[in-house]
Amino acid sequence: MKPQNIAIVGATGAVGVEILRVLERRNFPVASLKLLASARSVGKTLEFKGKPYKVEELKADAFKGCDIAFFSAGATRSREFVPAARAAGCVVVDNSSAFRMDPNTPLVVPEVNGGDLAKHNGVVANPNCTAAILSVAVWPIHQAAGVKRIIVSTYQSASGAGAAAMQELEDQARDFSAGKEIKRAVFPHQIAFNVFSHNTKVAENGYNEEENKVVEETRKMFHAPELPIAPTCIRVPVLRAHSEAITLELEKPLSPEEARAILAKAPGVKVVDDAAANHFPMPLEASGDLDVHVGRIRRDLSNPNGLMLWVAGDQLLKGAAWNAVQIAEELAKLSTKPMAAE
């Protein structure tokens, strides 16, 4: 890969920090590095490959000379500053929801629809974390037997709501154990020793924003706009890594043994399926791993063409930073350049 001039927007946030770590972990060819954030973070220092880098203020003129810009500062910031990055000749990998459903912007998980990267016009969208983890596990099965319907229940960690949410879980657990008052700031309900429906607004169709994202984004990545998907998204008191219980209705029967063999060869998947030891995917073991863990591979006894999976994946990695860096690696290989914004 040709060395790239990199910018990270939202560099001090949970995902921004992870992007920096993954770039180092992957030995990504970084020619130059610019860390960008809001004014309150200016002057902070982050380390990359043993060298300190000072955080600069995010401004429209900050992208001059950059090849790839990672955006992880929310949809509002992306809508405001992505046009400036594109105008500077920079390819944007955006981790927010701002461009995911834009028909002119590819929404990409490289193991699923990496070919869509060739169609980018200066912006590539990184999918919702839950949809990304789901798609890595389901796509190989879809290719082999055709998925007619997906039912998924998610068990989503505090990391999905950022570093402050993770700290809130730790603080609540500590205060609960000490018999102190439980304080809430990030989540609407106590997260320690509790579960609740995902903390996003419920739409008119009865599904919350997270659930609607899973439906819309999975359909887009699979190029299957009518694929029936029924999600239920739940917050659980886990620090990091999301888990998902997935039930698939297939076009044709696929035995658990066949599915296990397919998944064992699939990119981005680690099969963890030891029934004798009752050892299956766990968020504790998936945390820090670039792969999505898949196990409990079994028949749906209520459906002759049914298959069930249990999945765990690191929300900050495959659900965000690692997927973004994967996209950047592919872009660097393609050596594509965006069209200047009009």
C-alpha cells in the first residue's frame, strides 16, 4: 500500500482512539497524521508508534494534503465538515449515520460488499456496529444457502454509547457494591445489574432507531432491499463487545455441520462452538479481537430450513474502528481519488 496522509476527526473519542490503535496494530502505512477534535480537546497529546501528536481544532481548512480522513465525531459534525474534506481531495471514511443511507454513498463491510468501494464519490460510510457484526456472521451463510428472513435479538454493551457510558457502568457497579446511591448521566436507566430496551427513540413503526438501522443497513449491504429482518435491540451491563442471537430462515436446508465448515473458512469469523465444554462466544473473549466470534450453530427445530447462531463481536473494533481501517486499507490498495465536490 502507498503511504497515506491520515486525518482522524474525533481523535480523542472512544472510536477515534481505537482507530489510532488499529492503524498501529496493522502497521498501516501512515505518511503523516493529523488528529482533529473540538476546541476543548486542543492541546491534548496522543501517542502513535511511540511519537506524541498534538490534537488540533477541527476546521474546514484542516484537510489540506490529506488522503484519507476518518470521521468519528457524530452525524452533525460529519455533515458540516465532510464537504470540506472532499473539496480538499480527501477520501472520507465516516463512522456516523450521516451518509449511510445516501444512495450515492457505499455502506461497506469489506468481507460482505467490498466491491462497492469502487463506486465511492469521496465518502464511504461505516455501518452501525450491530449491523456490521451481524453481516459478517450471516453473509457466508447467505452466499451458501440464501437467507429468506433474519430474526435477531441483540445484547449491546456500554461501549456502544461511548467512553462516558463505559465509565458510568463501572461507577454504578462500584457504588452498588458499596451501598451508595446509583447515579445516571448517560443512560436513561441504571445499566449496572439491569437490562433495558436500546436507548434510542422509538419510531412510528414501533421499532427504535437502532433496530431500524439494523434493518435498513443490512438490506443495503446485502443488496436485498426487501429482505425481512426482525430485530430487538437491548442494552446489557457489559463493558465492551456486543452479542447477538440470530435465527435464519434459509432458501434451502443447511446442516449445522455444513454451516460450521462454511463459517470456519469465512473471512473475519472465528468459530467458537465447543458444545462439550459449553464454550461459546462471549463478549469478554471477543473484546480486543478483530474477528466476529460465532457459535451455538444449531438447527431451528421449528423450521426445516432454519438455522440459529450466537455471535459476539467487539463494537469498538469490527463495529467501528477496525471496519473503518479495513476500508482504508482497501482504498489505499485501489489508490482511488474522490471527485472534487462541486
